[in-house]
Amino acid sequence: MSDHSLRRAVGRRAFLAGAAGAAGWAALSASRGPGSPRLARAAVTTAVPNPTTSVHLAGTDGWVSMPQGAPAIPPFWPDPLAPANANLYAFGFRDVTGMTAAQITAQRGKAQISAPMLSFDQETDIKITLTNLGLSQRPDLVDGHTVHWHGFRNAIPLFDGVPELSIAVPIGRDFTYFYRPHDPGTYMYHCHFEDVEHVQMGMTGLVFVRPVQNKGTRDLPAGKYAYNCGDGSTRYDREFGFMFTEVWAEAHYRDAHIQTTDWTDYNPTFFAMNGRAYPDTLAPNGDPLKVPADPRLQYQPISSLVTCNSGDRVLLRLANLGYQNHAITVDGIDLTVIGKDASLLRGRDGTAQYTVTNTVEIGPGESRDVLFTAPNPGTYLLYDRDYRALTNAGGGLGGQMTEIRVSPKGTVPAQTKANA
């Protein structure tokens, strides 16, 4: 049936239904007689729409930088095609929310790794528009891109981002994904098109879903909580997100130089936190639209440095979208694991099953929510216990390591956003 015939059929049905309804109401009114009381109309509750948050991302390629002091791995790294202040080819997402069409197009070739950290309130309608700008270094490739929320429960297949079951965005087009998160916690998002390649190339990011408990309950004041714990045990003052990945420079080189990669030879060169390797992990946050003090890190804007005051409760949101296990350690500070894979660690009877440790193991595709109370002022190391993950290109101190800098009470101002 064509659209036009459908409209005609619906029109006839609506007309007949309306006529029958009017006749029935007239008969009912007549049966009551002129002195009969009128029937009361049924009360209809007006639906209250959920709050809506919209984000616009762009997928493209570009160039980033691993620490320059690392041993060279010719011909793969530093890449001879890289422009000034860069040495590694990458794919990535950019936040282009609020930009004009011309401004969005101008982001082609300026990939950001890790992708922007996103945070949303529980029970909020979320619209994420993805624009595929294509690959400036590889115009021969016609790869699509998607947004897949890794670990998100019961996603509608159309919006799940797995190309075989949902929508992949071709070059020059855009698509809006819709989510309504019912479960707070730490999630990840990544491109699921040629996902082994695109995840390795840098299309990974963090998503935080904040609990409704933040607004306060009968028993708890409004504040910052990791989950709807009911007892305040997941309250925190500051939060820091970490995306753990590995970088295989050979694969990045081959993508830039129009060659294929045998992924069974996977052999990571760098180990990154939020797209940076130590000592770059300590550099401050940046804005990819502005050239920072260190131009090498313009498209790696997320710092991994933890700053807090003594006595602060600090939430660490840890996520692993690499291909290897990682064991994250902090010497001298007790870590309390309160959540795993966006689930509060509670038994069926409500008993807390939190774990106190100094090492948090996290496998590929997993997330952990970890709380600690900042100790006496000083500098504490947060690092991967695998010594290989503490090197850059196999030489010198580097990789997945950062610092927790604890200041005296009242020194560091209140945090305005994650990783600030």
C-alpha cells in the first residue's frame, strides 16, 4: 500500500469512527433527558517528558604524539609522515556540539584521543548525533563510524552501534543515537565499525551516568554519589576518569601508509591513560580548539593528574578498552572497589560487597568504580604493576603512570567537572 492510499484509508476509518462516536454521544445525551445531570469527563494526566540532553560528535582521523624521549622504532615510529609536533597517526571523536556546519567540516583531520568524557543524569533522554567527516590521510577508505555504548544494558538494537544490527554512519552523513540510561555507573563508548582497528586507532571514550540520588532523598542530602546506594557510602568530593588503552605503533603506521595489518602479531608499543603516556599524563587539561603550552598534546586534552585535599573522598572511574589485562596500583593508599561494570557491589540482600585493596585488576572491556580518602599531604603514584606497561617503546620510565597530589585541607578549590 502506498503512503497516499494509507492516508486515505486512515481518513475513512477516522471519519467513520468519529461519526459513530458522535451519534452514540447524541443518543446517550437524549436518553438522559433535558433535566438529567451531565456525565463527568474522565481526568487525563498530562505526560511529563523526561529531561533531554543532546551532544554532537564528529568522527575523523588526525595526528597525535607519544612522548618524544622514547626509543625510535624505525620505520613505524616516529611516523615520517607526521606533521610538526606529532608522531602517531590516529582516529578519534571530537565534540562539535553547537558548531555551525562549516565549523564542523573544518574539524576533519583533527582527531582527539581519548574521546571527550561524557556524563549524563540517570533517567535522562540522551541524543548523540554522530557526523562522519571521513579520513583526511586516507581518502581511499570509505569506513563508516558508529557510537556503541559498551556495557549499556538493553540498548535498542537500532541505536546500539553494532553495524551488523544497527546504523553505521557513512562519510558525509550524520545519525542521531538515542539512549535512556536507567542504571548509574561508569560505561565506555567506542566505534564498532571495524572495531578491532578503530578502537586501536583511538575511537574510545568514557561515559558516566549519575544517579538520581544526587538530588537528595528522604534520608540523604543532595550531593555527589557514584550510585543509588541509599546509605551514602558512595559519596565523593572529586572524580577522575581513566581510559586505559595500548598503542601498537606498527598498526598506526600501516594505516597511514596504506598497508594492511596482521592483528595476530599484536605487540603494543605504548601504554596510555586517557590517550597519553607518562610523563605526558601529568600535563594539565587542554582544549583541542586551542593550542596549549605543549602543542604536542592539543588533540590529547585529557589529563590523568589527580589533585585533591587531605580528607577528600575521591572517586576513580577506571575503564579498559585495550586488549590486555591491567593491574592498577596505588602505594600507600587504601582503595575501596564499590562498583564493577556499572553495577554497585551489593548482594541480593543489600549487603555491601565492597573490596579494600591497593591493586585493582581490570580486564579488556571492563570498568571499576573505586573510592579512597585522601591521606596526609604528599605525592602518591598510581600505576600499572606490569613493568612493560611502565615503559615507552620498551625503554625508560613511561606508560600507564600518573600522580595523586594531596594538598593540605582547603588548598585545592572545589571541582567543577571530572578530571579538573
